[in-house]
Amino acid sequence: MTNALTFYTNPMSRGRIARWMLEEVGCSYETVVLDYRTSMKAADYLAINPMGKVPALRHGDVVITECAAVCAYLADAFPESGLAPALGDPLRGAYYRWMFFAAGPVESAVSAKSMGWEVPTEKRGSIGFGSLTEVVDTLEQAVKAGPYLLGETFSAADVYLGSQIGWGTQFKTIEARPSFKPYLERIMSRPAAVRARAIDDALLPKKPA
């Protein structure tokens, strides 16, 4: 398979997480910036992602959508980056745990809060995330052990779940617990994270003078 990578994104989207991951693995890639109302809904992009959303990644003939999947795929496709524990490594279980926790309970709980939906107490057992408070309590326990989700090992789980904690605390959909601040400072100061933010910030629409 060719190593050519094409990254479909918008600087005001979850594509910022995937950009960070691309910078962490250190691979070369082409960026295609899409507009929400036009090119993201155009037939040629819908052939890549019928959802008409970003990010998406094309690696040769392989297409990956969903931000968690993009991060996990890149970690496995570029093992030299050391961003995913190898199969058989005991840390692989914790890695899967936090990647899927981020894509499942965290995403669902934060989305529900953003929509103003409150799960009745008696119904929480039927909902995968239970309650936002339980989700945030779990996140706090995860980062307290530190310095990273896998202890001393930084991984794609920190890119994906760490980004969600960062966005959530910034936009107040996740309570800013004291343990989150030092964790976010550690991961967001990584050179790849700084580069990724600079690239996407440069792509933001320019404000009128």
C-alpha cells in the first residue's frame, strides 16, 4: 500500500485532534480543508465519508473516519512513533479502555449536556454513561495516577481523551477539576501539540480589520 496520506479537516472541528495525532507520528500528509456548508456535503467528499463530517483520513486505498479511529489507526500504522502499546503488552488493555471510554461515555455525556438533556436518576442504569458526574469522576481518577493515562507512557489515548478534557473544560461542558490542569499542561505543551495548533490556527477565517 502506498504511504500517501490525505487528511480531510476543518480548523474548527475535531480535526484538530487528528492533526495533533498526525504531528505526533511525524508522517508527511496532504491537508484538504473543507467547508461545512459546501465541500463537506459535496458528492466527491460524501463518497469518502457519507456522514459529510470531518476528520477523515485516506491512507492509500484505506479510508478512516471518526476521530478515535483515526488516532488509533495512525498509532498502529506508524508503530515507530510509540503511541500505542504493542499487542501482548499489559498496557494495551488500559489503552483500549481509555480510547473507548472517550469515544463512548465521554462523548455521549458531554453531548447530552450540550443539548440540555438530563437523564433521570432512575434511568441512568440504562444509559451507557450513567451521568456526567460519574464520567468526570472517572476521568479525574484516570489522570491523577499520571503523568499520563498509561502511567509513564504517553499514547494516542492522551491525544484523544486529553483533547476532550481540554475542550470540555474550556467550553464548560466538563467541570474543571484541579487534577485536570497539570495534566493538560503536560500534554498540550508537547512540540507536536504546539505545531498542530499553530497549523490549524493559521487556517482559521481571518477576522475583519
